[in-house]
Amino acid sequence: MTDTPQLPQCAICPFDWSERWCRAAKGKAPSDCPSLRLRDLADTSVACMVAEPCATFAKQASLQEASCYGGRTEGYGAVVPLKPRIVEIVEFARRLGYRRLGLAFCIGLRAEAAVVHEILTTNGFEVASVGCKVGGKPKSLLGLGASDQVDPNAAHETMCNPIFQALALNEARSEFNILLGLCVGHDSLFFKHATAMGTVLAVKDRLLGHNPLAAIFQYESYYRYLKQPLP
């Protein structure tokens, strides 16, 4: 039996972020700090980050990050956000010299996908867009019955097919993919089978208008039931 690894738990680090070892020279760190325990992985990751094909991508990602804040010359406490994510994506794609973008979207966000498609083409990109129901294959092929469908009364309910979306964008030779509203798990399958690097414009949250952080923001109020294990 292999030993259970000590898990990094940065999300619950007991030190203020400004005092953490990963942020400040001679900073503080708990015993499970991955920056200290896994120094060899830090070195390995840097070696990867500074070598192609990652180097250019990583450098431009950091430059894009910095460009999204104004007031930087006055210090971190004075920075102000400047751009929505769709603008960041356009700018980042330009930084990397991409011309052909892939858009993998949920059919439930088809109206939004049309807007995104228009924004991207307006900015000079070729866009290959593929909806989640592409292929028209029934959910029964996954071993699902009528009771497992969104509409149990439907004789044919088309499965979401993120693997087809990925393969179609591979076939289109997309240089950079954008995900819009794919379901939990479907997004995972897309990333696993896509050839090009990708990013997420928005994720699926049916209840919260595709703003999943709303539940996190209201953890102390309307979503306090999340303090207990879900049934």
C-alpha cells in the first residue's frame, strides 16, 4: 500500500495572503505548504514554463493579466479593473497571433453564442462554432432510459457530445478554443480530447444565471445550507 500524500491546502492557509511565503520574501507558511514541500516540482514547472511551447503562451498570459488593471504605478492597493473577460480573450488571441478560434457552446446559450461569434468575427477572427447537441445521437447510446432524460416523455433526446465538439474543432484546425456554458463533466471531456489550448468564457449554472459564484458570495446567508453535507 502506498503512503497517502500530504495534501496541499492553500485555500485554507492560516496566514494573510500578503504574509504568505509564496507572496513575500521570508514569508510565513504552514507545514503543508506546497511551495516549501514540493520545491522540486516548482523547479520542474519553471523549467517547463520557460521552454517552448509553454514559454510564449505563459509570458503572454502574464502580460495580458497586467494589462487588465489600471493604476498599477500607484501600487497594488490602487489598481482598478479595466476589461471584461470577452475583451481579454480577444486581446490574448491577438497576442498569440491566432487567426482561427473554436467556440464550443451549450445549445442553451445559443443566443449568447451568436453574440460571441459576432464579437470574434468583428475583431477579424475566423470562427468555427460547434453546439453541444452536434451529431444528434440519442442518450440511449449511453445506457440511459427515459427516466434519465431531461424530458422523460421524449422518444428521442439528443445527448450532449463534447467529444464530437472537440474533434470537430480539431478537424477545423482551430488554434485556440473558447468554451461557453458546457455542463460539468462535458467541459472535462472537451478539454481531454481537444488538440488546441482553450479557455472558458462562462460556465453552466442553470439556477444562478451562469454565475456560480453567487452561491459562494451568499454562503453566510441564502446558501448557508451548504455548511452541512449535502444529502
